[in-house]
Amino acid sequence: YRGGPLLGIDTSCDDTAAAVVRGGREILSSVVASQVALHRRFGGVVPEIASRQHLLAILPVIQQALDEAGVRREQLEGVAATYGPGLVGSLLVGFMAGKALALALELPFVGVDHLEGHVASAWLARPDLQGPVVVLVASGGHTELFRAERPGRLRHLGGTRDDAAGEAFDKVGRLLDLGYPAGPAVDRLARRGRPGRVTLPRALRGSDTLDFSFSGLKTAALQHLLPAVRAGLPVEDAAAELQQAIVEVLVERLFEAAERTGARAVAVTGGVAANQGLREAVAERARRHGLEAVLPEPALCTDNGAMIAAAGHWRLLEQGPSPLEMAVDPSAQI
Ligand code: KG4
Ligand code: ZN
């Protein structure tokens, strides 16, 4: 592997994603087949449906990524695929497709941790980024803080003890009848609402942990927010309070972590990083602290193959290929 076109594959959850990236930084193509419409009527990802859909989509998605990059299979220098964490049936499809392709083309294969991929997206967004960076990965499945010197050099600082931030948006948003996933609707409504008319808890505030806890939000919403909405509180105000309750703790911990670890920059990624309130709060606070804020465009924040190829690039350079016996690990931890 010499840093030429690398194929990156991610099928950790409900998106079938493949991309071609050169040198860990230059995205030649990135294709994502979303399954969200299939899972919508169940109000969440159904693992069995997800893996079946990955099976249907994986080869066309890989082919499209190659076509859009203008790269022939023979020109690839390696294949990277997510080994975990994620849904086992989903992971298996992309991981095995990646392995099979690498074997057939006699290319180096590298297994990548999904969260390491999310962290690498900060460098896709800002190729000359200088670490140390504190990266918040906040999605429907994860809420984790890492300190990264550079892609692949990470230390886990903290994470959620129960629900993920996106899960909190989705669960409370569902109580408010905002559809699935509810995060984007909450974001839209919150812009026209006023927080604080009913207060939701900010869990673990004031303790010196870098962990998160969001599971109390749903109970609190059932007990206080929902009755208030039924009694006439505008849904915009309910959305604004929900968003504020989540964003405040995310931002507090992110900057606490940056201060404790002497970071020069902060980055936010994962689906929740599309949230306008979060992006504004992070940008504003970073200005005050004299830190650089990296807010990748939403397509780089949500699950994609480019971040896996980027992380795979560094793994290949520093550790070499993974053994072909390597297995998926649904509960992988960095
Ligand atoms: O990264 P992602 O696309 O998928 C995984 O969870 O792996 O993240 C989806 C999550 C959902 O919980 C969704 O509600 C949330 O990200 N989300 C948002 C916004 N856009 C997506 N949450 C708040 N505000 C948004 N604008
Ligand atoms: Zn993800």
C-alpha cells in the first residue's frame, strides 16, 4: 500500500456505504444507500431487515463508488471495512464483501473501528488539522469523547452510560409525534421556540465525569413535557428545551475535555453533529476559548465509507494489513 486509491466500506448499522479515498484525505467518491425509509414504520432500525437490505445493496454500492471515482478495481491499492461496533448481521455483510474483494484482487485488507472512522472524518474535513483534537462522536448509536493526536492515535475520554444523544432526540421526539428519526424535526422546530418554559434534566452536570447520561430525558419528558404540550405549550418550545438540554451537556463535556487534555481544536461528528444549535454553540464557545472548531459537513458526519477509508489509510501505514481470519466484533471498543 502506497497511499493510492483505497476502498472504504461501512455497513455497521442501517446505511450501506462505500467510498474511494486517496492518501487518507482526498475523497474520490462516496456513496451511501440509506435504509431509513424501510425502518421508519418500525420507529427504529430492525436488525434483520437491515442485514437483508445490506446484502441487496452492497455490490451495487461498491460498484457505484468505483465508477464515480473513475477507478477500476485493478487500480485500488487496498480495501478497508468496518469490523465493529455495530449490528452483527449488518457488519458481516460489508466486512465479508471487503475481505472477498481484497482476496480476489490480492490487495491488502484492513479492518477499521467505526468510531475511529468517525474521528478520522475531522481530518477529511480539515486535512491540515493539527492535534491534539478532542472529538465528540454523537449519533443514534453513540455518544463518545476521544482525544486524538491524529487519525488512529486515540484515547477514549468518556461516553454515554445509557442512551445516545441521537436516541434521546428520537425517543422524546417520538413522544412529541415528530416522526422518525426525530432529530432533524426537533432541530427545525427549536429554531422557532423558546427553551426553559418546562425544564428537562441535565444529567451528571456538576460532577467531574466526562461521561453522559440521556436515559432520564424520556421519563422527564413523559412526566413534564408531554403534559405541558397537551395543556397548550407550543411544540416549538418543547423542541427548543429538548435540544437545549442535550446540546448543553454535549458542549459542556466537550470543552471540559478539551481543557483537561490541552487540546488545540475540538471536532463534532456523527448524525447529531448536523444539529444547528449544537454547531452554533460549539463554534461560539470555541471562539471564546481560542480553539479551532471542526464541524464537518453533514454528509461526512453521518455514516459513510470515506471515513473508514481515511482511518484505514492510517492503520495500513502504521500497522499494516489485518489478518484475513479477522472477525467482526459487534461490541468493539477502542
Ligand atoms: O450517524 P447517524 O446518521 O446514524 C447512526 O446513528 O449511526 O445518526 C442518526 C441520528 C438520529 O438519532 C437522528 O435523529 C440524529 O442523528 N440527527 C439529528 C439531526 N440530524 C440527525 N439530531 C439532532 N439534530 C439534527 N439536525
Ligand atoms: Zn456512526
